[in-house]
Amino acid sequence: MQARQNHRGLKRKTATAAAVAGIPPVDDAGGEAWMMTYLDMMTLLLVVTMAMLAMAGKGHDHTRKTDLNLNPIFSGKNLTQLDPPGALLLVPQAKTPIEPEPTPETITSTEMASLEAATSVAATTEAPAPEPAIAEQPTPPAPAKPSVDELLKELPLDKLGSDIEVVTSESTISFRISSEILFPSGQSDLNLGGLRVLQHLIPVLDSVPHKVIVAGHTDTQDIRSSRFPSNWELSGARAGSVVRYLQSNGIKSDRLTAVGYADTRPLGDNTTAKGRASNRRVELILER
């Protein structure tokens, strides 16, 4: 009601001031309605507040009990007491009860003697028996390789014929065949005469398990063709032809090796026809 009276008084003063100033009065149609709405809202809030206070009074007994429990905590002494600096950072240590030390029991001489006897018996039974020493057996030596003479006795050299030359050294036995017998001039394909010569060599190589290196050699005369640009290709191709023939006639491939030396290992003088003829050859080297 006081707010309404104040509002009406303010409205009269405003209208009087507007009339004195010659300003026509302005009707505020919504002013009175706004104030009524505001007053109704305040009245409603007051009623709700009173209702909440009435409901809160029911837990008065519970609040009193809680206050009684909190009295020791929020006492005047506790609130005015000051802790030393850093006290809040310290972790309280749990106090462990100190157990009394057991009093040693007295052991008689009889019990001591029986304890020593039991200890000696346990030590005797638990001690492992010494293991007998195992004599190391000596490693058997590798079988000695046969000498060149012994290897020559194993080979049926009487079946070779006159076109195969047998050459021996300290560690190898070589079978030397002229290239003119095996191949046409400047070619790597075996001719009929070469096939017949190699046919005599098959049983000799088959009688022993040693590896065989087939080496092709040429003279110093250059050969230039689309198939063989140099003597390197020619010597390697001739060695490969011999290896393929031996393999097709029963000699195992893991025993055979083809090598081309071109004119790097001559036997004779390449300035003469006889020397060049001796240099053009194929050698089958039998390793021990």
C-alpha cells in the first residue's frame, strides 16, 4: 500500500510539473498494471518464504542433536588455537605397539648335544656325492686325402686313348684335350670326334667322387663375332659345352665347374703356329 501511495504521489507531482511547464499530460496506461504485478510477485515470495520456514521447523530436534555433536569441534578453544607453521603438511604417523622382546629359553647340555647330532646327520645326507670325472674322448682325425699316386691307381687310365693327355701335379690330376679335336675353328659346339673322345673319359670320372673343374683356353688371336665378342666368351662357352655333355652322361652336376681363362695361361709361344695350337685346349682338373 505504501508503494501504491508513493506511486500516486509521484504521478501527481509529474502531472503538476507538466502542467506548469505547459507540456500536455501523457497517459501511462501500463504504469498502474506494472506496479500491481510487481506487488503481487513480492507477496507470493513472502508466502513461499514463510512456508519454507514452517517446514524447516520440523527438523529442530535433529538440528539440536547435530549442534550437540559439533560443540566439541567448534568450541571457543579450538577456534582460537593456532597451529605451528607447516603442521597441516605433516602426515600423522600410526603408533605401532612395541612388543616385548622374548626372553631366551635356556637350553640344557643334553638338548644341545642332540641338536648338534641332528645337524651333523642332515649335513651328511644332503651333501651330494662327487660326480665321476668323464674322460673327454679325442676327436677322430679327418681322413687323409689320397695322394696323387694312389688316385692314379684308382683310375682306369688305360681306357682314355691317345687323344687325352694326363698331367699330374702335387695336388691335382688333369686331363688335357686339344680344342681342335673337340670343336670346329672359332666354335663352341662339340663335333663328332670330340664326342668320341669325351665318351672315353666318362668311366674314368665316374670311378671317383672327386670334383671336376673344366677350364677352356685359347690363343692370343682375337675373335670378333656376334656370338663371341672376345676369347673370354669363346673359352667359357667351350667349357660349358663339355660340362653339359658330362652331366648328360651321368656325372653329377654338383661335381662340375666351368671356367674360361681365354689366353691368360698359355703353354707355348703364341708367336708360332705350334705354340698357338698347344694353347688352344680344354683341361679337366680332378681335385683330390
